[in-house]
Amino acid sequence: MLFLFLIYIFLLYTGYFSHSNNYLFFSFLPFIIFFLFKKRYLLTLSLIFIFLSGFFVGYDKLPSIKTGKYRINVEVVRSLKKGYIVKNSSLSFYLKTYDDFFEGDKLYGIFNLRKMDDIDPFERDLKNFKINYKLEIFQIDSVKSGKSIARLRTILINRTREIYQDPNLNGFINSILFGYRKDLSYSIKRDFINSGIIHIIAISGQHIWVVYLFINFFLFFFPIKKRLKVIISILFLVFYSYLTYSTPSVVRSAIFITILFLGELLGKITDKRNLIFLTLIFMLIFNTNNFYDNGFSLSFLAVYGLFISEEKFHFKNNFFKIFFSSCIILVLTFPYMMFKFKYASIGSPIFTLAVLPFFNILLLFSLLSILPFLTFLVYPVKFLFKIILWIVSKSDNLPLILNYQIDIILFLLLELYFILLFEKKFKICFILSILTFFYVLYLINYL
């Protein structure tokens, strides 16, 4: 079943990217295998439909837009380090400016519209998310504050800035609570990358679970039934996912928790393995930007690693449980990191063990400190923040970063090898190891 899921996902990706890559011929291999050798005609037909689904989802006919000056009305959707993502009708643009705006603000004026620069790595990455044009401010006539959820996010971000005067600290808090990374210090981000725990800053299942416990803590004092408490908590999680930009890791975590607890209320047992892969496929189909989102891929690899660690290793000691889970996640994400980012940190299990206990307390206290009657929690948050920074700064003194880039074929061979190894498919792993060996020899010009 796992192998079939992998084939489905592979074909979905292949169909999506078949408009622009040179690996289209690989997509016909599953068809040949299942049709000629297995003679499973219905299965072959379903694989063809999956491939075509990816193909049609990936087919994007961009509107023809002429560059030049336009008087338009745009809404600020997302803050970036070097500007903003703005939206006009159904089109998104990159607003390149150093002016300060809030998310949800509506800008009216004259803008100079240009195509994105293919040389600039930052603008080239934005094109992957269907942002093909940028705006430069020529004249701003008016700025109106929005009244959407973005406005509430801005209020909460300013509240954090108010109670945490240190810009490094409030940038960190806003990043882990609301996914707002515009103020996140580069040096802090670099230390978390070097230590291999940058995923802690990104809002993920750990954050969603803390928020869920936070809501249940307050609902505990109200005399309402358990089912109603669960429903209220789930609705709040949906709201929180919108508040934090509906990033893939947040949406995935919210879906997981919602289905698990609804299944518990209805007396149904949820198969976590099927839940992981079905959620992945649906999120790919309904949001095509996830095909390009590195956080999306790494998030599901990490969740699958957690599932494997729970299923294969049964440790009563939390220390060993966290350590081995981190090791498995490191192994599964290692090929992807080398393929996409040209580096990987092998210090993740060590630094996860060291930072996670302090981080969980900091996350809960920082969330509570926003409330007016609990602002005294600012002081323990500051203390915990200093401890975390001291720990991750030690990564500079350790040779933990491996710098090397692998191509897509080697990435697929290694990723499949590790996944099937944990699934105890040793015969297939042996074949993959031989293929990897000869392919590496080919790369270093021994063949």
C-alpha cells in the first residue's frame, strides 16, 4: 500500500511539472510495470487519471499583462523581508518597497508594473508561486486599514512589539506565534539553520498542539460537555490557521487534529498512515502552490518520520523517544535538504533535545503573556529566550553543516531507499543501493 501511495504522489508531481521539465519519460514506467507485468488494468487506468490530474492542475495559462504605469487599488497580503505580496482582484504581485505597511492595508495610487527579474534569486523563487510581476511605487494617493483577519494579526503583532521591547525577541515571538517573519533577525535564523532546528521557528504540529491545549485549559472552567469543547477547539484551530497565513504545516496539523478528535468523538479509529498520504494528495490538488513549497514537502517528511518512530520504536523514556524521532526525521529530510538547499545539518537530534523543553515553555508563556492580566510572564520568556539563543549559538563551533548538492535522480534514489528501509522492504532497498552506487560512479566519471 505504501509503495502504491508513493507511485500516486510521484505521478501527481510528474504530471504537474511535465510542462517544464525533462523527466516526463519517467512517468510512463509505472504504467508499463502495472499493465504488462501485473496486468492490473483498472489500477493502470487510475494511475493514468492521477497523472492527468497533475497535468491539468499544473497547466496555468497566465494572463497577458503589459508593463508600464497603472493607477490601481491593491491590498497588502503578506509581509516579506524585501517588500510585500499584494493582490488586485485574482492577481498577486510583489511590491518592492522599503515603506512600512500593515497586512490588510489597501493602497490606492500609481504603480510601475514590471516583470520579475530572473537573475535575482529572491524574485525567481517568487515566480514559483505564480507571482510573475512586481510593482514599484510611483505615487500613493491613499492608504486604508483593512478590517479582515489580517488587521487582527497586525494588532496582535503590535501587541507583541509593545510588551517585548527587544526587536530580536519580538521578531522571534511573532515568528513562532503568528508566522510573521519580517522582523526575524538574520543572525537568529542563521543559528537555527546551522543547528538543524529551523523547523522549530516555523509554525507546525508542535505549535498547533500547544494552542489546542491552551484553548482546552480555558474551556476547562466552563460547565459544557466534552463534545462541545472539542468542536470549539477545532473551530479555533481553523481560525488560527487563517491567522497564521494558512501555511502548509499549519493546515496539515489542523486537518490531522480535527480528523483524529472527530474520529474519537464518533468512536472511529483513524488510520494515521492513510491520513498522512490522503492529506498530502488533497493539499496538492487544492493548492497548487504546495508543489513548489519546500516547507510543505519537509513538513510531510517530518510527520512521516514521527509516524515511523512511533510505529517501529516503542520507548517509554521521553529522552530516547525525542532523540530517535529526531534521528529518523533527519535521515528522511537529508536527501531533500541536499537536493534543494545544497546543505544539511546533522546536529538536529542533539539540538532538538537541548532546545525543545525550553521552547515548549516559551511558546506557552509567550502566548499567555499577550493577555493583559498575564504580562508578568514576559520575564520568564526573556530568560528562556536567552537560554535558547545560547544553545543554538554553539552550532558555530561545531562542524555540523554538510555542503553538497545532489541532482533529482540521486535525490529520488536516496529518498526511496530510506523510506523503504524503514518499511523493511530490504530486497527493493538492495536494488536501490546498487543503482545508487553505479550512478554515483557515473557522476564522478569512473564510468
